Amino acid sequence: MQQQPGGTLAPMECTFHPQTETLLKCSKCDRPICGKCAITTPVGARCPECARVQRLPTYSLPAPQLGMSVAVALVVGLGSGVFLGLLEQLIPGGFFGAIFVALGYVGAGYVIGESISRASNRKRATPLQLLAVCSYGISIITFSLVAGGLVIGLYSLVGLVVGAAMAVNPFR
């Protein structure tokens, strides 16, 4: 830091934001940094280059894993929809049929979420949440086509919501 006559410190311009005055320097390279770009580390404030801020590997999704996850999402979404649709035709209607459909939605959401999670090596990237919801939607549409329609009742609505939450849960 530059001292002015009288012992006061002279403000400097931030290396990364030249219009911002600062009295702070990086603890590693001694470049002036402002409060916006200073990163607190156990050894003091550092500039973004010296701190080497990296995204956690859990939240970074390489293209090959994304491709595998998309393929798994399509297969599991279609497969669970067809399976539930065919199974629904074997179950009689009424109260137990409604409960079965609701539990089927929840089970499909769980299977979809777990399958995509395993295909992506347990990553938690945001695109995987969207992929899980889309796969769940594919499953529900396929189910309604195979079963001959989508019956909306209280149990099925609860099952739909809980199933969607189960599909997205592994990626939070």
C-alpha cells in the first residue's frame, strides 16, 4: 500500500474494476482488489485468479454423462409409462385402482430420478432436474396413451405431485 505524507494510506484502483478505489490487496500476488472481486480464503483475501475458484465436481456435468443421462431418461420414461399403462389395465377401477395409480406415479418418479442419477454418476447439475421432469412427463403421457386416458382425481393428483418431487429429489 502506498502511504501518503502524514501516515494515511492512498487508495488504489482495483485490478479487475479500474473505476473502483480500494485499500485491499491480494494476499498472494499483492494486486489491488475491491470488495466485489475479493474472495475470502483461510489465508486472507485473494483475487479471483489466485483463489482459483472452481465449481464443485458434483455440480459439473461433462457432455458424455449428459448424453448418457438423456438416453436413460428417454428409455426409463417410456418404459415406466408403458409398464404402468399395461399394469393399470389389469387392475380393477374404484378406490384400490386409484390408490394403485397414485402409487404407480410415485414409483415411476423414484425410478426415473434414481436411473438418471446413476447414469450421471450421482451428479447434481441443474440440467438433470429439468431432464428428470421431462422424463416424468414422458412417462405420464405414455401411461395415458397406453391406459386409454388419464383419470384425474384427488389420489392421482397427489401421486403426480409426489412422483415429480421424487424424480427431481436426487438432484437437489
